[in-house]
Amino acid sequence: MRLDWFKKKTKEPGWMVIGVGADRLDLVHGSFVAAGKPQIFQFATRESTASDALAKSAHDLALARYECATLLAPGEYQLLLVDAPNVPRDELKTAIRWRVKDLLDYHVDDATLDVLDIPPPKNAPARGHSMYAVAARNDVVHGYMSRFEEAGVPLTVIDIPETAQRNIAALYERDERAVALLYLGERDALLTISARGELYMARRIDIGAVEVAAVGLRDRADAHERILLELQRSLDHFERQFSAIAIGRMMVGPEEEESGLASHLERNLGMPVATVRLAEVLDIPGGEMARDAEWRLFHLVGAALRHEAAAL
């Protein structure tokens, strides 16, 4: 969701993505590069519970020099799969409003909407063409806008984890094959499947890093089995929906602590499985991030790589 009321000024290249937590601020400044590795210029975590932490960072880091973005949290929006309406592009959002009005648990007039196209695969018929609609309550969006504006931070884009994760998955695409990427967050896991830089499927799985870390080895194996089963179901569904797109491999995002998940999937999933190592695909200051930073900043890094001409 792009916010265009700020006047254009000379800015630093790329995006400064800011995550505002209860006890810290996370920041990643990066830029997509068409040829060669995308760049991460700087990244930081500032521990703070002060209400003015964002304003203080805006002053200390001169954030007005950057194109700034942030991410909605999972419970703050819905990602809805809908049939693409056959209307001119300038009428698309109005038509999408009619499509999603009965899928929301609040009035559609109280929603901020954006759309994400799912292009038909090459040589596949266009019938049944779908789109994702991103819906967030107006008060949630306005809350972010007000908080950043009051802190003096020029917020330009509000993004979502699914598209941020797609940006990282795109760095692992080979031979026009799709990449499935699984990221184990604190409370749940996010699976995305993308091809040619486009997001084709996104699904959340109700098992997260906290649950996996809290159990013993036997119960951890059970948690891995549950994740495996959900992945198999999702991959089967994808193959039925997009039979013209072959999945080349499964990537497993960085974990705060090694749980053995990638090894378990490699033994049982029936396709190549590898672990995301951001230093392999990004130019990072110092050559790499610490394991916990890779995990904590994963989606902020992905959001910093946005380069779409049309915003989501």
C-alpha cells in the first residue's frame, strides 16, 4: 500500500524499512539491484520501550533522508484470493471491493484495499485468472500513518510479510522454476510459493518457533511432522491449481536457533531442500548477519528489496 501525500525530495537510494515492536525498533536499509547482488547498506536493532523511540531514531538517523516503509503484522490485514474482475485497470479496485465485501468481518467502507495480480503461467489459458486482495481496517492503516507522521518519519509504503518474503525467494529462482519458501516466525510459519518474481500462493501454518523451541526432542519431531504434513497438503494444492509451474526446491528461512527442520524436510519432502543464507544472495556490510539477526530482520530485509513499478 503506497502512500503518496509526502512531497518527493532527493532521497538515499533504496528503502529504509522500520519495524516497531513493543520493546525495540528494527531497521534495515537496502536496495534491489537488477544486475548483481542486491545491497543491504545498514541494519540495526534499537532496544527501547520509550514512547518517543521512533521520533528519537528519526532524529538520530536522519530518517527524513530515506524512502521509508513498514510492515503490517499478521493480525492486522487479510490476504484474500479472488477471481480477477474483467474490468479496465482504473476500475479494478472498485470491482475488487465488490468481490471482497462479503469476505470481511467489517464493512468494506472501513477497509483499505490493494491488489496483487497472479499472472497466468506461460502457455496456460487465462481463464480462472486470480488475484490477491489485501484488506486492512482503515483505523489500522491510519494508526501507522499517524504514528510515523508524529515521529517525523516520511512513511511512503506499508507492506506485508508475504510480498517481502517473495522478494527474497526471487533471489533463489532458477530455470523458471518456482521456489517454495518456509519461514518459521515466533507464533506461526509462513509458506510462500513464487515464480518469475510473482507470488502465486501464501499460507500460514499454526506452528511457530516458540512452540518448536519449547518442546523436547521427541515432541520437536512431532512438530516437524505436523509442518511436513501441512507443507505436503499445500504443495499438492499448488500443483493442482498451477500444473504448468514446476517447483524447483523448498527453501527454509533462517531460524533463531537450529531446530533440525530443514534436515527433516530434506529427508521426507521429496524435493530439494536448502536453507536461506542471506549472505549468499545479498551484499551485506561485514559480509553476513548473525543468525538471530537474519531471523528477526528477515521480512524487513525482503521489504527493503521491493522494486515494483506499481506498489502493493
